[in-house]
Amino acid sequence: MTNASFLLYGANGYSGKLIARFAARYQVSPVLAGRNAAALKQLSRETGYPFRVADINDAAQLRTIMRDVQLVVNAAGPFDRTARQLIEACLDLKKHYIDLNGDTAVFEMIRAYHHQALEAGIMILPGAGFDVVPTDCLALFLAQQMPEASSLEIAFAIKGSSLSHGTAITTAERLGLPGAIRSDGRITGEPVGKRGMEVEFTPWKEKAFVMSIPWGDISTAWYSTHIPNIITYTAVTRTTWWFLKGQVLFNWLLCTKFMRRKITGLIHQRIDGPGDLQRAKAVSLIRATVSNRAGNKLTAFLRCPEAYSLTADASLLITQKVLRGIHRAGYQTPASAYGSELVMEIKDVERIQVQTTHS
């Protein structure tokens, strides 16, 4: 099979570079793109892929570099600054769009393009990486076992890895902002870390303290499963949890431009993302539970590769499918487009079947 090409915008970022490095495994080849010509030229030398330069806010440039590809993969976060421009260009040119977003508000913004995407005959699928492929697939897997489920809880722990530069910047920019859950079908604000508990990622016997956060599934799992009540959790230390519970006292400070400039400056100096050896050793653990109004519960687990490695593999797997003509028009989540088994197509993903609890 001849390699098929797609536009990889944000190719010089941490996740973008991984996608470029992994692309040959999936018999696809990216056209590297972004606004940093020097970085793209260097990456082009290293990978052998062509590159194109365009500023995200220059509509004409974007449309020029997209004209001869079928698909745009957006790896340029924060996605609240890049998704809208690329999606609108994709709608104009009838190109498919996927990205690596994990921000609930951005998912909801992108969902507003559903009818336009249907009319254009293109697929718009955000969350094609660790945010939110494994969690979305596990949520649908459980919903298929319990169609009458009324509540969904998802918890995850990443063991042995660290943040990339882009993820750290996105996290810093959300400091001081409220969290969210889904309650009776509506996204409802509540403080980050309002809920905390210890969970066991059976059968690996890994225990972790987790706190509530507004993970992307607050948005996406609703569209995938129609379960009306959703809470998501991530593993943290108890010290971090208690610190965040007191965050309300200084949210005003975290939201100031001065403080965000300070934090962002530190990130620019120190954060590069996990190296190859660290990623090879790290794992991601996911636990999801659904329950119905009768009090019955079903729980299932996933053990996955490190989060950034899974992001590269998942986004490329979806890219491969799109380029082979396997896609659904309109706004899609990973599970709504490709089903609960999508994540099981990724190497080294292990799913443990349902554990049942009765009221």
C-alpha cells in the first residue's frame, strides 16, 4: 500500500513529533505544518516528511496548505486557540478533522459544528489521543453491558510519566478555573477536587487516591453513551488534593495575568516531556463504573501504554481509518465513530471484563 498523507498541524510540539515518528507504523505519512519554520525544517530533515508553514490565524494560509490532503490532525494546543480556525477551514474545503483535545469546554464548542459537518460530509472528531480514546471506549463498553445505566464514574492513573510542555501550558492556563461534572444530562460547575477517594485498579492491585477533575468525558461520554450523570477522576497525592481544596482562597491570584506569566515562564524553562525510556516503562490505568437506578453496578478496567505513546498510536489509528474511507460524517467521539473496541486495536492494551455488584 502506498503511504497516504495528511496534514499534521503543530508537528513540532511534543505530541506532534511523536505522531510523526510513529506514522510509518500505520502506513500513513504526514505533511508537517505549523508556524515555526525553523523547527519544522529540522523535523523534516529528521523524518523525511515535507513541511508547510502557516499561521493559525491566517485563514488564507491555512486553506492553501490544506488543499491537497483529506484530513487535518491538530496537535497544536491549547485547542481553544487553534481548533476553531482549523475546523472552519476544513468545513470550507470539505476535509476531515481530528485533534488531541481534552478540554470539556472545547469539546462542547466543537460539538456546535455538528450540523455543518454533516452538510459538508466530513467528520469532526476531537479527543483522538489519551484524551479521550481509552476512557470513551471503556465508557461505551460498559454502557453496552448496562443500557439502562444512569451514572458513570471514570478514574485514571498514569504511572511513571510526566507532562509535556504543551500539556503543562494548558494546565497552567486553567489554574483557578472551576471544574465540572455532568448531572441529569447537563454540565454543572463544581470545584476541582471537590470529591476524593481511594480506588484499586484491580487486577493489577495498584491503589491510588483520586480526585474529581473536568476530564473530557464529562462532554464526550454523554454523546457516546447518553448516560446522564458523569464524574471523572485522576490520581493525585492526598497533599495535592488538600492543597487544591483550599485553592478557592487564592483563585483570584491564579487567574491574574501576572501569575500565569510567572508559571508559564517556569514551564518554558523546565518542561520537555517524558523521554523514550520513561515512556516505555510507564503505564496508564483506567477504571470505569456504571450503575443503574436499582443500585446495580458494573466495573471494568484498562491497562494501556504511557499516555503520550497511546496518544500517538490512537491518533494514527484513527488517521489510518479516515484515509481508508472509514469515517462517519458530523461531530463524533472516538467511540461513537469506531465503537468500544477501537482502543483494543492498539498494541499492549489490556481490558479486564466486567465485575458485577448488586444492591
